[in-house]
Amino acid sequence: MSAAINRIEKKLTALNTNNKKALVPFITAGDPSKDSTVAIMHGLVKGGADIIELGVPFSDPMADGPTIQRSSERALERGVNTNFVFQCVKTFREQDKETPVVLMGYLNPIEMRGLDTYAMQAIAAGVDGVLLVDLPPEEAAPMRAAFNQHGLNLISLAAPTTTPERLHRLANESQGYLYYVSFAGVTGANSINNDDVLSKASALRLQSKVPVMIGFGIKDAASAKALAPAADGIVIGSALVEALAASADPAGTAEAFLQPIRLALDSLS
């Protein structure tokens, strides 16, 4: 079994054994500055992160709301690309060899590099999984095969609009964890019906072979605590990215931002 699978599975298995919920923060690589990215990653771990989702800036981030779109634009203007993202993970691994890192992005940069080349370089950098928001499950087999050959997890997304047939497929094919999008829309929006999310995520969790994380629209400790009972953990992105963008001390802000959310999730166990 590869190191990549081990890191994600090891972390999530340990959390499940201790009846704890996973806290998965998302940040955009290269924002609010290129130099701060690795320090922010370490700050997130100090604040209680279990897995880090590192956003790979893309010129047409169709699934992202205004906050993350703007952070991507700023990062691209600074020259952030896949090589920079790999280097960030590699540098992070010099001090932290345990915390799983998942790259979140879009298909085009991977296809341009070549699936095998990308997977080899990602694993060499210390990446554990990749989440692609524009990869339909029906077209994922070649990507999954290439990634798995090198020990890289392909993380899947499910949404309230996902058909039962596709949900069944995702529940069986998912690796690492299954990211459940809490509503049909872009990141950072407000239109969450908690009862609906709790019901649908709970049902998905029953059939999924891997842990289920709820993301989109979770902004703070209260919203995290409200939705976490239906999942194995929560993902928080836009609110964190916004806080970092305005910070003079991004690493300290990252740690302080996560601490109350960590406490709220731990209070559920």
C-alpha cells in the first residue's frame, strides 16, 4: 500500500476510532502571498487541521465563488502554477510528514502535463490526493488508473443534484474521502438548508465506502457544528480564504481561525 493512501486512510481511521470529526481547511496556493503559503499550512495544522486542501489557481474556476475566484486571480498574477504548488508541498513535508495534503483544482493543467507525469510529480512532492471539480465520474477511469498506479488518491465530489445512480457509483468508486457539496451552487454562498443537508449527507454516508466530508457554505464554528453530525468531517474554504486575504500575519490568522472550529467539532465526540 502506498504512502499516499496510508496518510489519508491513517488519519481518517484514527479520527473514526476516537469518534472525532475531521477538520479540512481549504486555502489557495500563493494567496495572500507566495512566501506565506507553507507557513499558513503549518498554522492550519497548529489550529487543528486534519487534512489540508490546497487550491491550485486556475484561470476559469467555474465552481468557485467570488472569494476563491479572486484569490485564484491574485495567485495567478503572482506567477503561481503547478510547479509552485508541488514545491510548497515538498517544503511543507520537510517539517510535517503526517498531515495529508489534497490538491483541489481543474482538469486542464493535469491533462497538459500528462496523467502519469503529473501523478509521479505529485507523489514525489508529498501530495496524497487530488480533487478535480470538473471531472465527471463517467470519465474518471483513466485518471484514477493513472493516479492509482503511483499511489495518488482521486477524491470525488457529490452534490444534492447528483442522481441516485451517480451517487451509487461515487459511493463505490471514491478514494480517500467523498466530498459532499452542501448545495447546488458556487463556493461561499449562503443558501444552505441544514435539514436537507443532514438528511442527504447521512444517507450518502451509509452507502459510501469512504468517509464523507461536507463542504460549501460552512463559515464558522456554529455552521460546522450544525452540519458535522451527518458527516465524518467538514471542509471550510471561502471564509478562511477571506480572513487570510486581509491578514498581516496569515499563519497566525490560519491557526486562530481554525481553533474555535476544532473545539466545536471536538465537543460532538
